[in-house]
Amino acid sequence: MDPRWNLFAASTLVAALTTSSALAAAPPDPDHQAMLENSRQHIPLPPWPNGDQAGMGNTQGAGTWQRCAFHMARPDARTYELSHVRSANMPQSPFAAPASSEFDPTSGIPGTRHGFNTESVSGNVGGQGTQLDALGHFGHLATPWDGQGEFPADELRYYGGLTQDEVKPSADAPLSKLGVEHVPPIVTSAVLLDASEYLNEGEPLAAGTQIDKADIQGMIEAQGLGWRGLQPGDVLYVHTGWGSRWDDENGIYYGMGPGLDYDTMAWLAEQAIVLVALDNPFTDPVPEGMLSGESAPQGVPDGLPFAIHHHNLTQSGIYQIQNANLGEMARDNVWTSCTMILPNRTQGAAQAPVRPIAIGSPTRP
């Protein structure tokens, strides 16, 4: 067996916890454990070869499909929509041009009995709504930019050490590398952790709250998942409760939010998860006032206030989904599931709208 699996063996061999917590899942059945054990031999592990453009997407394949199929085959499984419906009234990111739709009049074709309806979409559709970040979405400089003069884009470095010239050779060019077309179909098992329940008695986490490694590990145990932990190629969904503000009319949703602690991502990279998604706008924690330059998260490297974006996209190759719709799945205590994530494939795009789904079995009575 590949010795790198020693990193994951402990969480796999621990027996399921027996707990009276409302979060707790039923103990695992032997078939589930045997399937997980068998799937491991089919899942590649990092490091990836030079020139790689898929990051942790390389974990996807026969092993993750096997884990997905297990959940799909359960007779009590149901489908969960993990995206928000796009509409003219949805909140919109301040970092992207607003997305909008124009609905055309019903038209016909002369000489036929046909009628048809169409619409036109404009704006930054990849940066609004439930969306996925490709690895080329973020780069980083060696030192912070002082905001004076032209932004020194030529000095950026991207995932795998790629340069600006290699990734985006001119200002109006699509991405030559690390674009969304290199994101593989993500078909795998998912773990949902309910931070709202675990950290705040079911209420939305406060803006700026940082979910750290101890929180992640605590939720895994509290939800009865210590026997499996996080597997390579897993998707990690984290329910913060912030998504309940999606329909608020006061604009608070995109002004701030809870998120992941910076050091947590190094540990999650060691677990080789393929993607992380929260029901929040940034994945990063954004305390009140951060977007206006008045504050920043604690514990992040100098000049990297969006340190989770930085680590995932430029260092570890973990994909991100923002604005996931996780409330219904959390209410049903669907802690493990099959998930399928297929972003739109626009050549050279840094982001894409996405419709993730999960297929899993409710455990809440």
C-alpha cells in the first residue's frame, strides 16, 4: 500500500462515536467501511507533476466515483440542490460586474407553427451567484502593492509557479493556463459539517468568525464521522448559517461574513480534499469593515487578507465554491453524500457559474 496513506489511516480505523448530540450520525455499516477501504487504492495523491493545471482535481476518478455510487444506490437517498436560483433580486458581489438577464418577446418562424422564447445574459456571470473559482482566479505578488501607479500584473505568480505571461499574456486575453476548462468533473463523496449548530447553537455565525482546524475536527467527531474523517478527493461543505441572509434586503450578505481560518487550509490540503464550499460569499472570513479597509482577519500573512483564496488557488490547488446553498441538507443531517459539480466550460475563464448537487440520505427523524 502507498505509504502516504499512513496520513489518513488513523481517522479511518477509529470506531464510530456513540453520542446523544443532535448532530450525531448513525454508526457506519460494514459495507460503507469496506467500500471506503477499497476506493483508496484507486485515488492518486499529490504531489502532482510539473505543469499540472488540475490541482486536487487529479484525485477524481474511479475511487471517488465508487464512493459517490454508494450513496446514490441507497434506497432512502434524495437529491439536494446546493446552488441558489439566479435572479434579478439575488445579492451581487462587489468584486464583479453585476449579472443581469433580459427576457425576449416570444417569437415565431414564418411558415411554421413554432413559437419560442429566449433570453440574453450579460455581466460577470462567473463571479455572481453560486460560482466556482478556477485556479487561475488568484495570483500573488512578492510584496504588497501600494496602490500607486499601474498594478504590476507582470510580477504575479500563480499555482505551480506559473508567471503572468504564461497565464494571462495580455490585459484582454483569456487565461492561457489554469482556466475553468481544466477543472475536471467533480464526482465524489462529500462531507457536510454544520458549524452553525456546533459553534453557535444553530444560529448564523457572526461576521469575521474563523472556523479553525480544531473546529473542523470537533465537528467530524460530534457528527459521528470520526470513523471516516476526510478522505482524499472529498468535497467539504461547511454550513455557517450565513446563507440564510441570501434573501435579506438590507445588503448585509455581501458586506461581511464568517469563513475558514488560514491555518485550517494547510491541514485540509494534507487531507487532499478536492474542493471546499461554504454558504458564504467569500470562503475567507470577512469582519465588518474589511471591505472598506478598516479591518482584516487575524492570523493571515502580511498583504493577504483573502488568505484562504490565496492558499487554495495558488498553493494547494483546492477549488472553491462561493454562495453554496446548504441549509436544507444541514436541516436533514445529511453528513455524507454523493456530490456532482460541473462548472460551465468557458475557455480561458477564471470563474464559472455552477450547479452543485448532493445525493444523500436524511438522518434527522
